[in-house]
Amino acid sequence: MLYHLLYPLHTTISAFNVFRYITFRTIYASLTAFLICFLLGPWVIRKLSEMQVGQYIRSDGPENHHKKAGTPTMGGTLIISSIAISTLLWANLTNFYIWIILLVTMAYGAIGFFDDYLMQVKKRNKGLSARNKFLLQSIIALIAGFLVCSQSDFNTEVTVPFFKNITPDLGWGYILFAALVIVGTSNAVNLTDGLDGLAIGPVVIASVTYMFFAYTAGHIKIADYLQINYIAGCGEAAIFCGALAGAGMGFLWFNTYPAQIFMGDVGSLPLGGALGTVAVITKQEILFVLVGGLFVVEALSVIFQVGFFKMTNGRRIFKMAPLHHHFELKGWPEPKVIVRFWIIAIALALISMSTLKLR
Ligand code: 57M
């Protein structure tokens, strides 16, 4: 909105020329989202507590989680609202990619909200069934994949990290591939969201990494220099990533150990879905395995644990899955698990950025 209102005035007030720059708007999108979360956080926590939207804690979990019972949840409503407000304020709203990312974020937010609402407000034991959740996520992801592929500037080649000459073209099969990435990232972030700040920290790290990829892929000269796919208009996705990082930091202020609020599915599903969509739009889809390596490892720990558990009639690889519970049960204090996982996420993000040169 600000871009559309203020940039045209640059002919009379030359200072408004700055609204043209993606870098400037990304920085302020990030600060705006941070401030919304930071300033409204205490009010949201109070309201959720008054409405008794407190977390139910599973009795079979690690011992130290029992004291977390009643922590207000559904803080994701604050995260996604501040991302949406900030993006609408700072992005170029004629950009199609921005609307696709917002569509996935808000639709996944709605699925998560409904799931949390059934569990936390209606006090049902279970929210949406896993099958229904997966179905709804898949439909939205397929729509997003279709919309991306229908853009004339968007090619359906897949970027293979480290190999600049291998770019398989999936044609319309790209829609399915994009959906797989979006649904996969959404669920991986959801599984990671089991310790204070454990998911939001790496979400911020991944969004800053993708902010960088969006900017480079959308800049014709830089893309040419780095020999990566130039995607016209994809630079605006950096503004969304900035808002995501800012909102994440504002939320982390309250979600850091010991957490005053949890994000709930209304946070974890859309944040993962948004990252997946940005990965698709920037054509760094496979690289998510590295950028979001922590989420991937957490998801794999569940797949292996459940698979092994079923095959061996109850034997386990880890003390408990997802992986963060394994370290908790080994006796690591919660903050130690969280900060060490963040350190790994930062290292993986740095390695992913280096792939722009290592090709
Ligand atoms: C959500 N949710 C947290 C909070 C958060 C297939 C199976 C492995 C699925 C998995 C699962 O359900 N994962 C998805 C994990 C929950 O947090 C809520 O959920 C939202 C995210 N969706 O925002 O609202 C609990 O996590 C803790 N938490 C924090 N700080 C935070 O900032 O401490 C969350 C956010 C909260 C709080 O305790 O209540 C969750 O873990 O439930 N299931 C599991 O993760 C379960 N694992 C399991 O059953 N493993 C089995 C194998 C065979 C599948 C095994 O290894 O034996 C564990 N979950 C829990 N207890 N709570 C088991 C024990």
C-alpha cells in the first residue's frame, strides 16, 4: 500500500524514491512485523489466557513438559496477522507471487486455526483428523503449484544444488512437485514445534536465507552473474520473507524459554507452508533440505521411529521422536537442546548460501 501511495509522489518529493527499492521495503517490512508482534504480544497473551486457550499437555511426554500445562497457545494468529499487515503495507501488490504466498499462508493458517479451535476452545480431545488436515493442505498446495506454473515467466525446471547443468524440466508435473514441497515443509515445521522457540528460531533463519535467494533470483544482473534462474518479479518475495523474519523475532520475544505463549497449529502450519512456497517461487526447492535441514531431520526422525516401531513390534531407534524429545530424555536441559539446534540451523543456512558459488 505504501509503495503504491508514496512512490508515485517521488516526482515532487524526491525522498520517496526509496520506496522503489526492494531492500528498503524489506527492512521496513521486517521492522513493522516485529513491532506489531512485540507491541501486541502482551495483549494477545492476556486475551488468550482470559479465553482459557491453554495448552493441553500429553501425559506420555517428557516429564518437564507437564509444568507447561495451560500456557496460552494459538499465538500463530498474531504471527500471521502481522506478516499479512506488513506485507500488504510494503510489497508491490500488483505482484502475483506475493498473492500466492499470502494465499498459502492464510489458507494454512485457517486449517491450523480450525484444528486448534476444536482442541483448545471446544476442548475436543482431537482436532482435525490427520487425514483431513493432509487433504486440505494438499488441495491448497496444488492450487498454489498450478498458479505458479501458469505464470508465463515461470519455468518448470528444478534447480539441483551444486549442479548448475542439471535442471530437469518437470512440465506440468511441477505442480505435484511444488505441492509436495509445500505440504512437506508445513508438516516438518509443525513436528519441530515442540520446545520453546525451537521452531520459530529456525523459521527466522530460513526466512532470512530465502530473503537473500528471492532478492538474487529477482535481480537480472545478480542472477546472471551467479548463473541462477532469473525469475522476473520474484524479488518482491524478499519483502514477505522480511515480514516473516520480523514477525518471528517479535514472537520469539515471548516464546523463548520459558515460553509465555505457544504458536499452535495456526502458526506452525502456515509458517512451514509459506517457506515451502517461497522455496518454489525462488526455484530453490530442493535446497530446502539444507536451508530447513533441521525441520527435515526432525521429520525424518519421526518417519524412521514410526517405521521401525511398526516393523519391530515396539522397538525404538530414538528414546522418543521427534528428535528434540530424544535429547531431552537423554538429560539435556531444554534451553541446551534449543540453542544447539539453532546453531545447527545457522550453519546449514550458511552452507546453503554458499551453494550459489559452489556449482
Ligand atoms: C505437534 N506438538 C507438540 C503447541 C505447538 C506422529 C507423531 C510423531 C506426531 C507428533 C506430533 O503430534 N507433532 C506435532 C507437536 C505440543 O505443542 C503444541 O502443538 C503446536 C504445534 N503444532 O505450537 O501448541 C507440545 O510441545 C511442547 N511445546 C513447547 N514449546 C513450544 O514453544 O514446549 C510446544 C511449543 C506442547 C508443549 O509440551 O504441549 C507436541 O509435542 O505434542 N507427536 C509427538 O511429537 C509425540 N511423539 C510420539 O508420540 N512419539 C512416539 C513415536 C513412536 C511416534 C515415540 O517416539 O515413542 C510426543 N508429543 C508429546 N509428548 N507432547 C510424545 C510425547
